Amino acid sequence: MALAREQAETVAAEALAWIAGAGGLLDVFMGSTGIGVDDLRAAADTPEVLATALDFLMQDDAWVTGFCDAAGHAYDLPARARAALPGGVQVHWT
């Protein structure tokens, strides 16, 4: 089932908070995205940063399961949330 954008943003904000509290993972996130602490604080609630947080989270199954277990979400929720945010439409080449 598709999520509304507001629901997707809530899931993404939860994911970003989980990343921030996951022992050093925030440093990896900032290093891989190039965002600095001040910019992250200023833009944490923007669709671009929220989408990036989900993109980052979904790079590792252990991160997805860790987040979903902690938040009580189904394991497919981050992908469904990402699809509901700008740039989240899956491209099928066949």
C-alpha cells in the first residue's frame, strides 16, 4: 500500500533520528552525503534530507532491520516511504 507523503516524511524523520542515535552511524551518514552538522540541523525536515536519510538507511539490511525493529515497523516500510518522497519512483528499464 502506498504511503501519503506526510506519512513518508514521518518515517524518514524517525529513520534520521535512529541514524543519529546509532553509535557513530551519523558520522558515516554525514561523510557519505557531505552534509555538515549545521546544514543537517537547518535542513533535517526537508524532503531532500529525509529522502537521503532513507536512501542511506537502505544501503545495509542490518540498518533497515535495526531501525524497523526499534521503531516497530514492517521491514518494507522504509522502501515504501522512500517511494512516496520526491525522486523515489523506481525506474524499470524493461
